[in-house]
Amino acid sequence: MPLHIYFATSNPHKAVEIRNALQKYGVDVKHIELELTEIQADELEKVAEFKAKEAYRLVGHPVMVEDAGLFIHALKGFPGVYSSYVYRTIGNEGVLKLMEGVENRAAKFKAVIALALSQDDVRIFTGECHGMIAEKQRGKEGFGFDPIFIPEGHDRTFAEDYEYKNQVSHRKRATQSFINFIKEEGKHLLE
Ligand code: IMP
């Protein structure tokens, strides 16, 4: 019998990526469209934990949320926890402007999955993907910062090679860590 897990997000792209990553492990992801409160905090883990508790209150059932960010080395980790605001305001063009003439283009994506098993029991799973900021936007697939992010060991952006993104992404790695937990100790928690 497949395991079912609710995944709350207002971002349909994330829901698809999470569903595809978990499907092959027999976990059926039920997407719930929810606009959750994005608190201001210095770590994605805190933002995700707050969202997971809020989602649990609304759904009344174990539920998973995910928060992600782009951390650019030369900008001391910016936009990081402010990624959503930065994307909405200056967007990819603005980030490329900040990076004009910058030689060290190292960056990473980080994803934090928070699984609320009850109101006070939240488990955290993280995943990172290292890479660099492209010189210009390339590619049409994916979403958000995908057109400006080139994963390590590759020459195309996430938006140019979406299949590759889904093999190596921060989100894929966070779901891997979630799956390890489910396999080792968490299966009964979702039944
Ligand atoms: P949040 O996790 O939805 O708060 O994401 C923060 C910002 O990072 C949003 O603007 C997203 O579009 C962007 N973002 C999150 N995940 C990804 C990704 O996998 N690729 C590109 N951009 C992303």
C-alpha cells in the first residue's frame, strides 16, 4: 500500500518536483494549495518549521512543507532567506546586475523540508546543490532562479536541462533524506 503525504505549497512547480522525486519510492504526494506565513528569520530551517506548524493547524494531518533559497558566495550568502522577496522585486536580471564584474560566481541552492507529524513534532530534512551564477539567463524550463544557476560539473543552467536539475537538485537531495528517514524509522508515522 502506498504511503500518502500532504505537501502544502502555493508553488505548483515545487509540488511537481517533490511528487516526481517521491513517486518512485511508493510515496504518493497530495498537493494542498496553501499560502503560508513566511516569517523573517536568519535560517531557512526556522522559516520552514513555522510554515509546517501552521500547515498542520490548517490541515489537521501530518503535512510537509518546503522552503528554499539561493546563496551566492560573493554576496555573503545573499539572497538566502530573502530569496523569495529578491526574486519578486529585482528578479534574475537584478541578481545578474549585482554580479556584474564579479569573478567568483560560486553559489548554492538549499532546500529545507519540514514534516509536521503533530503540532510540536517537526522533522527537518535538508539538501544542497552547489554551482555557479551564469553570466546571463539561459533556458526556459523550471522556475525562479533556474535560468541563472549552473550546477557543479555541468555547463547548462537548470532551466536548460531540467531533467538534470531533477537528478541533482537541492530539492531532490532533501527528499532523499526524507526517504531515508521514512525507510528507517518513520513509515508507521504516516500510516
Ligand atoms: P521559497 O522556498 O518558495 O520561499 O523560494 C524562495 C525563492 O527561491 C522563490 O523566489 C523561488 O522562486 C526560488 N526558488 C526556490 N526553489 C527554487 C528552485 O528549485 N529553482 C529556482 N528557484 C527556486
